[in-house]
Amino acid sequence: MRRSIIINIDPKNLNNEPQKIELSSQQIISDISTSESAVQEDKDMRTPLQSDRWIYRIVVSALALALMSSIAGTVYLKAKGEEIPDILTALGSGALGGLAGLLAPTPAKE
């Protein structure tokens, strides 16, 4: 929510005397209700992870790419007859666990 404040300065009245502004009770109630609704809107805001679908897609894509790369690397090294490094196994396992955590359905709140 964007809020703007407009200040009007009269160049003819630049003395140092403060000016009194009379506000009616209706204006004060209106200002209070506006500020309360702004606070309610701030409470209802969601985090970017909840509201932005692209963040979720990028993370899932990166984990899937890491998983597929580790599988491809493992197959390639086995085809050459070489030993599979532990780091390749750890990367694949971590990516698979991350994907499982992101794609598993969340339990329903009662």
C-alpha cells in the first residue's frame, strides 16, 4: 500500500508562528479507521515464498537438475568402470530429500 503525504507551504506566511489546525471528530475517526485498516493489511501480507510461484519453481528446478546430474554422473562413471565419489552420492541424496520435502503435501490444519 502506497501512502502519500502532501505538504503545502505558503511562501507569504513563512513566519515562525505555529498554525493551529482544527480537526473535527469525524476527521479524527476517519484517520484512525484508515490507520487501523492499514495495520490489518500489513498483517494479511504473505511472504514472498508463499505468494511468488517463480521462487518455488526455480528451487524445484535447481534440485531436479542437481538430482539428474548426479544420476547421469553416476551412470557415466560406472560405464567407464571408475569408482563413484562419495560427494556425488551425497549431492544426489540431498537433492532427492529436498525435492521430497518440497513436493510432499502439507498436513491439513484443523
